[in-house]
Amino acid sequence: MDTLLADTLDFFQGIATLVYAEDLSITAMRLFLIFLGGLLIYLGRKGVLEALLMMPMGLGMMAVNAGVFFGIDRKPTNLFIDPLVAQTDDLVSILQVDWLQPIYTLSFSNGLIACLVFMGIGVLLDVGFMMARPFQSMFVALFAELGTVAVYPLAVWLGLTEGESAAVATIGGADGPMVLFASLLLAPALFVPITVVAYLYLGLTYGGYPYLIRIMVPKKLRAIQPPPPKKPVVITSGQKIVFAVVMCTLLCLLFPVASPLFFSLFLGIIIRESGLEHLSQLLGTTILYGATLFLGILLGVLTEANTIMNPQVLTLLLLGILALLISGIGGLLGGYALYVLTRGRFNPVIGIAGVSCVPTCAKVAQKSVAPGVIVLPEALGVSISGVITSAIFAGVFVTLLR
């Protein structure tokens, strides 16, 4: 009995020694991230945040920070993934031991998972909403890139390199796969924190943008019902395929470094419009949900305290939320501009959908208008245009700065 008691006391004494021996700021950050992970799971379960991404991300965040809390060998990254491994022999050894490392190395760090997500998104997109109102949709979407345009010079002024500034500025486009791809090419040293910050904030837009709409758009304007078109516009599947082929070729010609994402997005659209039901189901369900699940898990386990405590990460946190805030404001200003140009027939709330995040921001727009008002078709058109404009902006950055 005395031996058992002594062993127990030695165990807790060892734990206390480990906690106090470590930098208290790291310990506090780990506790905060464990709490934040639990909060993400709760908000995802309640439907406030995107459950598919936020729940695995939250659990991964909790697991990795709890798993190294009392660990003997606290690696500078985490127990599950080493995002900075460079030596071939070390990589092979890690691939054999860490169960998530193969997924990270073979799909995340090379941008493949972003392409898979884009294929799934393409299958779900009906570009007919955009093609029915092309100029209106693109007009608002360009306003919603205001955060990308504004944050880039600010980030350079704060001391980030041009590539790092461009990568964090793309968060303003609210397009997760595009941020992942741009940061991988332009800011490999900050690839992990930029991507984690981007997806964390993209999940929060679902909960934050409704408040921005209430602040900027009065109830009277939120109750505007867009009039039906004078002449119903019918967009055939053939026209959508031609649009996808032309846009894909044109964008790949102009921005070849971003061509994998353009190809993936428009391939999904072509498969949808070609009536290939089995492929559509495969890409739109199994691959999209599977890729998003592992994306959430990887982002969660990458959010270890040592990664977040990088001094530059605080700058990224501030710039990321600022980019999304300014883009949201820009989108609503674009909505106001169309409201004036159409003499009060355009609901300004639709402007928030220009911050692409398909289809989340379009849903936010629909939920934020007055009961009985239907703006989802216009919002989807604007949101799809937002995907294209964010890809163009990221392509410009990568082409000029890589």
C-alpha cells in the first residue's frame, strides 16, 4: 500500500514538474486550444458553424494539444504530423510511424486535397445561376475582393514578404482550397499557420456575417424582393459545358500556376452537366466529404500550441480576420451599388455572397433577409462568381510573385 501511494505521488510530482518546467505561455495556449476545440465541436453540433469541417478540426485540436501536454518528448510540431520534415530518410521513418503523415504528405502538402475539394464543389455548382446574371454577379463579386486588395499592402507594411502577404491576403476571398494552394506556393514557411487561420476563420464567417448584415443593412432594405426576370432565362446543359470549357482554358492560359484548381473546378461542373450520375455522386459525396473530413482532421492536429505561438501567427490572425471583414463590407457595398443602379430592385444583402465560401455565404444571405423574401438564386450566382474572382486574384498573385 505504501509503495502504491509513493508511486502515485511520484507520478503527480512528475506531471507538476513537466508543467512548471515548460514555458507557461505554451501551457496556457494549449489549454486555450483544447477549450477552443471543444467550442468548435459544440458550435458545429448546434449548426452555428460548418459541422463537416469544424467538428473533426475541433477534436483534432483537442487531441493534439492534450496528447503533448504531459509528453516526455515535446516535438516542435506535434505527435501526429511533422509539416517541416525535409530529409528523405526522416520522412520515410515518419511515414511508417505517424498515421496521419502519409495523408498530409501525399495529399495536403502538395495541394491534392484542395483539388479534390474543388472537384466536389464543381459537381455541386449550378453555373446557370451565374450565367443568367453574369454582369450583376461578377460586379458584386469584384467588390467582395476588397479585403484581398486592402490587406496585401498592409501585410507588406507589417513586415511580411510579398509572397507571405499575398498568401494571407487571399483569405479575403474566403476560398479555403485557394488559400491552401496559394500559401503552399508563395509562403511555404508559413503554409501551415496561414491555412489553419484561413479555415478557422472561414468556419466563423457563418456565425459572424449575419451580424455584419444587420449592422449595415436596415430591415427595410432586407425586405426587398428581387423582381422576376422579364423574360425567363433558360440555360441549357450544353451552354454550361461550353462556358466551363472556355473559362477553364482561358484561366489556365492566363494563370498556368493555378491551373490544377481551375481544371478541378470546371471538371466537376462538366461532369455535373454531362449527366454522369455515378461520377457526380462519387465526387459530390464520397470524395468531397472524405476530403473535407481529412482536411478538418489535419487542420486540427496541425493547430498545436508551438505552431500558433509563432510570433508571426498573431499577425496572420489579425490580417486574416481583417481581410474577411473588409471583404464582407465590400460585398455589401457592392450590393448597395446595384441597389442604386437598379433603382431599388436589388436586395443589398445578396452582396455578402460575393465572399465566395460556396454555398455558405449564399445561405447566410438567404437567412438574413425578411421572411418570405427569396434571394438564393441571385446569391448563388454571386457566390459562384466569387469563386472565380478569388481564383483569378490568387492566380495573379502566384503568377507575379512566385
